[in-house]
Amino acid sequence: MDAARIIDALGLPDDARVDKKVPKKLLLEQGAPTAADKRLIQEGIEALHWIAALKPGNVAVPVFRDEVRAYTELAVAHAVLRPKARTARLLELIHRAIPYPLALLVTGDEGVLFSLAHKRFSQGEAGRVVLDGVVAVERLGDGDGVEAAFLEALALSRQNATDLYALYQGWMGRMIALTAARLTGIYGVSASVEGDQDRREVLREHEELIKKLAGLSAQAAKEKQLNRRVELNVEIQGIQKALDALVVRLKG
């Protein structure tokens, strides 16, 4: 899969298209607080293209404002990374540098990535916006069944048009649905933000248990005492049952 296919899936209106190259100077000034981060940007990013700017005037979706955040515009961009670039850190830096909530496509050693991150007002610096939570990332591969369903669900015409925050949250919910579908084999979008939050919590628990399972399995493989190995295997079986139960919850 290539970035162009994902951009097409978004169904962006022609008058929202920008199609301009973003100078690295902007990233260096806005998203790189340390010398090390500046080196990552200089050495790791081949190009950053601003694809579209979604505003009330071109998508017919109102702005959103409250005491936490203001979503007056959404940006869509595509970054091309050089080989061996530190992808995760660069994703964060790009999201931080762009002042608007960003739908970011990244092409690099890890294939094609799609990422989102909510923004909020800084509590320590007036007039500045910061990331609100972690950067959500999914790698898109050969466009199998669940990925095809995800792309179909991305279209602007399928999002909640209450306001730009709801629209962006709709994309976030579709990413959560894709993560869940990789475990269940079934792609389905939650009917509410609360459903997305519940699903995200189940996925967090699943990820933590997977890490714990890997550690116990490695420990059991090295354990020489039979009794202790039996104890570890019992614990491993319990974690596997818990994982199965979480997958069942994701299907619900």
C-alpha cells in the first residue's frame, strides 16, 4: 500500500488541497526543542508535504472550541523518511510542530504509517498548543480485509460532521477499530466516543498482558527447577485465558 491510496480514501475536497512542501525550518523552529531532535529532523526527514487544510469553508464542518482546545482547522500531511530514521520520535516531533490536529502519513523503513494525535491548549504557556495524549499509529500493509474496511471508513463523508473535533475523533475511532480488528479479524466502528474509550482500555490491557506473557515465557524456557517451571506454565495459561477473554470483549 502507498500513501496515495490512503489520501484518496480520505475523500478530500479539491478546494481543501494545498499540496505544498513544508520547509524543515518550520519543523526545526516549532517541533525540535533539543539539539538531538534537530539532528533527527535534519538527518531523518527527506520531505514533508502539506496535503490539505480542512476548514469550515471547504468541508462544511463547524469549528470546535472549549476551555481545553480549539479545532479551527485540520491538517493532512505526508512525510517521507530516510533509511534508518527514528520513526517514532520523528512522528511525535512532526505532530508537535504542526499547530493543528494532524492526520499524518509517513513513508519509510517501516512501510506506510497513519498517525493521529489530539491537541490541547498548553497549561504553562499562553497561546501554545501541545499534544493531548500519545500519538496513535497504525502500519498499513497489503490492504487485507480489515485494512480495506478501515480505508473505506476513513472518508470524510462517513465522519461525524458536528464539528471538527468530532470529525477528528471519528478518524481516531476508526484507528482504534483497526487495532481491534487485527486481533478479532472483524472490523467494526464503535457507535460512540465512550465505546472507543472502552475499546482503547481493553487494547491497553491486552498489550500489557502480551508483554507479561513474553517475559514469563522467556523465564519458563530458562527455568531448570521443575516445580517452578510448572508454576510459571500455570501462570502463562492464566494470562492466555485472560487474553482470550479480552478478544471476546473486543468482538462485543
